[in-house]
Amino acid sequence: MFSSINPADGQQIASYEPHGEAEVGRVLDEAVAAQAKWRAEPMEQRCAALTRVGAALREGRDKFAHLISTEMGKPLAEARAEIEKSAWCCNFYAENAQRFLADETVEASAADSRIVYDPLGVVLAIMPWNYPYWQFFRFFAPAIAAGNGVVLKHASNVSGCALAIEQLVHGAGVPSALSRSLLIESKRVAGLIADRRIAAVTLTGSTAVGQLVAAEAGRHIKKQVLELGGTDPFIVLADADIARAAEFAARSRFQNAGQSCIAAKRFIVEHSVADEFVERLTGHARALKLGDPLEDGTQMGPIAREDLRDELHAQVERSISEGAKLVLGGGPLAGPGAFYQPTILDHVTTDMAACREEIFGPVAPVIRVANVDDAIALANDTDYGLAAALWTSDIERANGLARRIEAGAVFINGMSASDVRLPFGGIKKSGYGRELGVYGIREFTNIKTVCVGAPPARSE
């Protein structure tokens, strides 16, 4: 039995019975049959369905946002923005899929040489709780436009969102068997990956889970896209606009209570401006309104689960015991719910937990460095490589430094964020493959070469 717990008060919202093996088998059989028909539908029809899904998301925005806030604790304003971004993604691929997947003519030895993009089949999507709608729709929209079918295995604590997504998509006219949500335990995922009816797998989650999924998919020679963890650096050089950098640092670290793969997680600051940066960052963090995510004025809600809050607090305590200076926060809030104070740790060093490990919560570790070369070296001194931010007034230098940073994306004088128009993904233990943009829609296609030779000359 899956339980949905409101992290703001610890009360159970609902419980859900997992799908049995017979139901899972039926869903997969029907998905394969539906996908075989869907791939033959004109692109215009697929895109029209995506347009309807986008409209349905916007129409039900407040209802869906309320469900997000209740199940995982995101403030309503952020939850509404998540729904809007999901709708944008659907509209983007509805408008661009035809162009992205158009046949490409290539000059070659054959008279007619082309590259075509065929769907792979039914794709298993293993999705996390932190952005329960956005994480799904940024995969769903390009996959459906490309002619694939979709089976969603969502995080169990957002089962309500998973079922609401299924209902939304079906209500918008997407064939009901083409996109389904399966409520199954994590231990059953390996069997699902191995099933011959699943053609490929996409995962957004922790690196540890990514290793398991990659191993299972690799064992069965199935395509994967993995978007995993990160220790994303936020580099502030001495010539940066410190006031603006601190403002964006607070936004990047504390939105969604710090529960984002792409959030800034290591603040690497040159010594000469570190005091000012920490003072300004502390001011922004102290001003945050922490409270009930269903109240419109709330800026930061609880951690999604109490066990995750306890793990976060253990990391903070270890870092302090290792010598980090506690500037602000540092502990859970008294009372019900999984709330954790906005926390800032200064004088963090590379051997401390706050620097070595991914911090998935509202904790900002500040690491002071002597110069730009030390900053870049420290940014790269990690097993991860999802995204990075770089703050400096010298844009020419910044463009050169961006090429030296080992990450899937670098944001100069801004905060790391996903954009439906740009490829998104990481390197090293942050995963591989790309979502979004033109590259995202091609990930789950067979990039097929078609060559037609000149017919043989006829003898008279």
C-alpha cells in the first residue's frame, strides 16, 4: 500500500493499492498495441493532441498546483509555475516536432540518401517527486510527438499526481492505452525494464538509483536517458555584481526548499568579496517566509518527507563538526511537518560533507577560494557535472572559463535552470543523454539511414 503524506503537517492524504502483475501485463500489452497505431498517425494529429494537453494543464492549473503543494510541499506560487512550464513544453513540441523530426537529405554515394527519425516503442519513465508534473511532461511531450508510447512509474509519495496526470492526458484526447501510470514498488522496476514490451528507459533521480537502472537496462541492451544528481557550483568572482549574485544565489538555493537537481549547491566565492556575499545571501535567506505551502504568501515550504529532512540535518551536523561555521539556521523547525530552516554554512572546505555530498535541501555551503583558477579547479573537483553558474563582469573572460567548466550547462550571470528550447542533461555521475530542445525529441527515436541506389540500366 502506498501512502501520500502531507509534509506540512504529517497527516495522511490518501492511500493507494499497487497494481498487480496481471494489471501490469495488461497495461503493457495495450500500450504496445496503441503505440503501433500512434506511430502511424500523421504528425499533425500527434501535435494537436499535445496542444490539447497544454490547454488542459492551463485550465486545471490551480487544481493541479494544489495537489503538488499538498503531496510534496511546494509553495503554491512555485507549483502554479510548474504547471505553466509543463504546458509550455507541450506547446513547444506541438509547434516544433514536425521541423525537428523532418527527413534530412544527405549527399552520399546513393542517389537518394536520407536520415529519418522513427519512434522506438513504449518508453518507461521513472520519475521523482520534486517536480511531479514538470519532470514527467518534459519527457512526455517529445516522446509522444515522436510517436512513442509512455508508461510512468512515479515516486510513490506523489501517487496522487501520477493518477491525476493520467486522467488529464486521457481527458485531452490522447489514446488511453498510450500513456499510463503504474503504481508499483521500486523492487519491481527491474522486471519492468527487462520486459520485452519496454523499448527504452528514462530516469530522473539519484545517482545511486541511476546506477541500478543503467545496469538493468544495459543488461537488456535498452536505450536510456539518465538525469541524476549534482553538486552544482555557483562561482562568484571578485569583479561580479555581488548584490545581484547574492539575490540569484538565494533564489537558486532555496526555491522548492532546495530540492532540485539543478539548484546551486556549492557557492565558490573569491576571498575578497566573500564577506559581502555571505552577508547579502544571509539577508535574503533570513527574509524568506517559511510556512504552509497552501498559503499564497509562503516562499518556502517543508522538505518532502521527514526521513529526507533527517538525512539533510545529519549532513549539516557533520559539516559543522568538521569545522564549517554556521551563519544561519541549522536545524528543523519545532512542531508538525518536515520543515527545515534556511541554512548557510561558511568557511566550508573540500573535505566536509557539505562540499563532498549532494545537499538536497535549503542549505547553502560557502567555500572561499584565492583566485579564478582555484575556483574552476574546485568546481570541477566533483564526481558530478549537471550545471554551473558563473558570475563576473568580464563576459569575454567568462565565455572562455565556461569552456573549462565540466558540466552539461553553464549559466553566466544567471542561475541554472531548464528551458524547453535548450538541451538539458549532465556528464560524469550526473548522467547522460539529453532532454528538451531538438536533442530531447531525438533521444527516443531510431535515427535511421535510408539509401536508395540508382536503378540498374535496362538492356535493350
